[in-house]
Amino acid sequence: MRARYGRLLAAAALALAGATAAHAQNSTGSDALIVGAVTQPQPPDERFVFGCRGFPNCVGSFAITRRPAGCSNSLTFGGDILITGLTLGQSGTLQGRITTNPGSIDFARQSDGSCDTGADGAPQSSSFVANWNLANRNGIGTIAIGNTPVPFVFSGDVDARPPVFPMIVRSRIDTRRVTVTTDIQFRAQDLGRNGSVYAFASAPVTLVRGALATETVKLGIARGDPKADPPQCVLAQLNSAGQLVAVSLAQLQAFTTGAFAAAGNSVTILNNTPTPNVAGASVYVGYGTSAGSMLGDGIFRNAAIIPGNATCPPLPYMTSLWWNPAESGWGLNINQQGSIVFATLFTYDAARAPLWLVMSGGSLQPDGLTFLGDLYRTTGPAFNANPFTPIGASNVTQVGTMSISFTEADAATLTYTHNGVSVTKQIQRQVFGSRSANCLPTVEARGALVNYQDLWWIPSESGWGLNITHQDSTLFATLFTYDAAGRGLWLVLPSGPLQADGSYFGDLFRTAGPAFDSVPFTPIGVADITNVGTMRLRFTDGSNGTLTYTYQGASVTKAITRQVFSTPQFTCN
């Protein structure tokens, strides 16, 4: 039995096209990041995932999951996508063409009712029409599938950071076999250097041979059936028999070694590998002068997540300060430990006053890329209350939900509701130093760490906290506490450079800004920023420190420690 997927690919590809429109306002569009979704796929059990970069030509990858009629299982496949003819500088109607390769794929039904993927079809092209809103960088459109207009929605991060390195992914997954190949391009600064390219996996320990060895690198906790004990995820590579084997960094074998050339490399991560052998694994490709430098410097990317009962969380950890560069004045602190995220959103209410909301237990979803949880607003004692009474149930109000879906290691879509109002934002890691810190899971003690990026608190004073982002020798700190009336108050140390005495010190500010749901969200200006004091941070070791700050003449000193809410924790560099 054979069936063609061409019309489905065209619909999936279209969702990418309009999103790139937002980048037309910039002088170049090579880094514009586009994400979208077909809202009424045909049939309704299909799922489309895609991403591309650039304009007027947008290049990227797509993946489609579908359960064909008469099949007992779903099939996943993906390949290249190219969108051309984009005219983008303002809100309005967009028209263009999308080419997908493969343009279709066959499937074959087995005697047991399951289906396998078959041969790739030739590339296919389709036209689209979409309406783009430059103010909120979202849009809607349709593509004609035969005589049926299929709707889609899309969004674009027009100020997206460039990827760690460019990569195109081709994949094919069914119940029996998995194939994942990538084409990677080396960064300009790496061309001509000698090193190695690596293909590796973060895989549930239940799949990995030798996973109990002492030198095994533990990478997190898998997310699966909430009623079952989640397995550990470990660093692994595939052996010649198609089985995952635990490896240390020293044991990680190179896919290829030599000079990094402008032509890049085609890397086969999985090649017709038995699906049960890798179910739940996240597979990666990266490069460096050694395996340690690749992981330590963050020069790797996730190529695919293989569906399974327990899915390993993405690497590197998402612990960082996130923002939208076009909307300075608000931000999101994310702290990840294992498959749990603690996220603190700092923004403004309808009166332009500081507002902070918290998702204290965002759990990894089955797709391996999304964290979802309830969103809360709290009240509490004044920032300088002594003693500071821990908050209780009466201080906590659920105001909605939050989801953070990571399209790449440095890019995500934030969606949340606050008192019935829904907001969607494209966000990226905020970089104020030479690069953002690279955070990886660890089971080791953290007392010797010299990077202090984390969520800090006092266990006996639950209800307030301090998020620190550490890049080079400068700290960016966001303090979440309460004013004299018990209302939420957030203050920011945007630049705390290292001092001669070993402490970090800088001015402390309070800001005002547009309401959280303003469209467009106008960046804050000088008139919105008030210097309210200073902040100093001094660390006795990697896990303990002293916070001293003044706010409108009142001085506060706190002994702080890293907050632990799940396992494993992380180390950043």
C-alpha cells in the first residue's frame, strides 16, 4: 500500500513563509527565525513542526508526524524547506512560494497493522497568501490544498540571535527504524582550525549499555509516565550493532576529524537504527577541538528527539535570562533542574507598575521541548521586614498558565495567560557579555564553582528570590520581593562588574513600562528608569554568598544560597 504526502508538506511549509516577514525592517535578514503551525491539518491527527531562517530566502528544516489511515502507529519524517519571494517591510498581504524536499513520502502497511516509511518523493512547490501584522509579529494565512483552503498561523523573531551553527536536518522515524542525518556549516571563526565532529545522544539509562559505570556522564532526568520513576539520562553513542553505549567525554568517538572547511559536513547520527534501541533519546551533533571543549563551549545542537515513554530534556540547560530585543524593559528568568523549570517573569501591570509572576514547577512535556505549568502571583512581607515571614497559601494566587517551547537552544516561544489575557512572545537568551553562559547538568557538589548563574534565596524566607545571570566578569541580577503594602516589587542590577575586593557591585533600578499585554510593547526609555540604590554580591564559595542592597534609603543584608528544587542541578561556564 502506498500514499503520498505532497499536499501535507506544502501546507506545513507555508506556515514558515509569513513569519519571516517581520525581518524586512532590518538591513539583513539572515538570522530571522520563523516558526508556525497549520491550525487545521488534514487529517486532524497530523502535527507539523518547522523552522527556517533568513529573507528573502528562508532556509530550514521541517518535520511532520502523521498517523495514516489504516495504520496503528504514527510516522515522522522531515527534510529541507525553502521559502522565496518574501516582501516584508510592513503589515499587509504576503504572497510567495515554498519548496519542500522531499515533497512527499511513501508508506507501507505491514501485516500486523503498523506502517513503515518508504521512499522519498521529488521536491514539491506551492504558493501561499498570508496577512502579516508587523506590530505583534504574528500572522494568519491559507494555502490551497486541492480546492480546500487550509489555515495556518505563524510568528517571527526578527531580532533572533544567529544559531550556534547552521544546520539542516533530515529524518525518518517509524516503529521499526530511525534515520537522522544533518548538514552542518562551521562558524566563520572556526574555519581552517583542526578538530572533530561528534554525533552523540542523551538517552534514558534503560536503553544504554554500561550506563552504571562510574565514569558515565549524567545529563538529566527523563520525563515520562508521571506514575513511574523517571530514568536518568546519560551521555551515549551508537555502536556498530545499532545499540547505545555509555561513554565518558574521553571515550566519545569522533564522526570525522580534520580541518573545519567552508563546505561543512554531512553527519549521519542514526542510520536505519532500530527504533526501540533509541526511543526517548535526544540526539545531537557538534564539533570542537575535543569532546570536552564541544560540550563546555556549547558548540552542539539538537537534531532530533526520538518519541518514547521517557524523553530526555534538551541540552544545554535553559537556565538564563531571556528577552525580546525589540521590547526592552521586561524579561524572563529561567532556571532548569532536570525536567523541571522555575521561571520568573518580570513585567508591568495596567498602571505601568512592576509586576512579577512565577511558574515554580514547569514540567517537561512529551515532545521533549516544551515546559508547561501553572502561573502564580504572590504577596508577602516588605522587602526589609525583619524577620521576613515565609509566605503561605493565602499569599499565592493562580492567575493562569505558562508554556515555554524551545525551537532552538537559544530561541523559544513564550505563551502565558494572566487573569484571562493571553500573551505570546518570541524570546532569546540575553547576551551582554562575550557570550551567554553554557549550563550543563551535574551531580557533583557546586561549592567550587566560580560562575554564579542561578536562582538564589534563603530557605527560611520563602517568597522572595534573586536571579543572577553571569557572563564574563559581570552579573545581571533581578530581585523579586514586595513593597511596604505587600505588593510584588522587582528591582534590577543591570550591570554588576567584578570589583577589586572580589565582590560584584552596581546601581539598582526600578522601572516602569507598558502593560504586559501591550501590542506593540514599546521599549522603555530613560524616563521609565529610576535609580533607587545599589547592590553588592559577595560569594564565600560556589553555593553561598551575601546580598547587600539599598532601596530608597533602606538597607538590607541577606545570606543567600542556590535554590534546589529538582535534580540534577547544573554548572555553568
